[in-house]
Amino acid sequence: MSDRFYSVEQVANHLGLHARTVRNYVRDGRLPAARIGKQYRIAHEDLEAFTGRPAPAPDDGTAGRQRHTEVSSIVEVEDIDPRTADRLTTLLMTAAAGRGPGERPLRIETVHDKDRARMKVIVLGGLADTARLLEYVEGVLAS
């Protein structure tokens, strides 16, 4: 028994038909299918017999997708003067705004408490981008 089954929507996409048309084929008995709950599943062999040509591999929903990872970082800086806090904020905001088309966005929030001479930087973004921004933070604070 084959473990490759297709949904009505997958068959419709493959054949360039509306899902309603495929359901009608199933109901009319022209396309064999198993009913599971309220949905039909069409076996790979039945689809090939119906079309007379090889059927595609079932799409598990991951085709064409890339793995996405995101980092949430909070950096707390003590004993920072307003001038350095402004430099750091400008650098980070410029780096986040200079993203190319198709690149994942970077989200940055900065808060400077002048009375306590503290700054908090929150960065949300991809692994490599966040690592690069943290290196920028280190560079500004070291200078």
C-alpha cells in the first residue's frame, strides 16, 4: 500500500483545476478517493491512473520554505554618557534601516536613562544580523 496521498486541493493545483471540479470527479466515481473525516485523500497510484502520467511527490507544506531562526537580545549598558548613547542609537538604527529588499527585518529599540547613566538595547532579528549588531555595540563601547 502506498503512503503517498494527496488532498483535493493538491490534486486541483497539480491539474490546474478548481477544487470543486476535483471533488465532483471523486463524487462521480471518476477519481477514486478515500474519505477521511470530511476530507478526501487521493492515492498516488489512483492519480497517475486518472491522468495517465506520473504524479508529483506529495507536498508536505515545507517545499520552497527555508528554515527561519530569530534571536531576541537585550543589552544593558551601565555608565554611558548621552553622547555615546546617541552614537550607538544612530549606528543601530542606520544598520537596521539599510536592509536590502528580501532581507528579513531587524527590530531595534533603545532606551537611555540619563539620570542613571544606563541604556537598554533590544534587538530582534536573524542570528547573523544580530551578531553583527552586537559587534557594533561592542565597538562603540570600546572606543
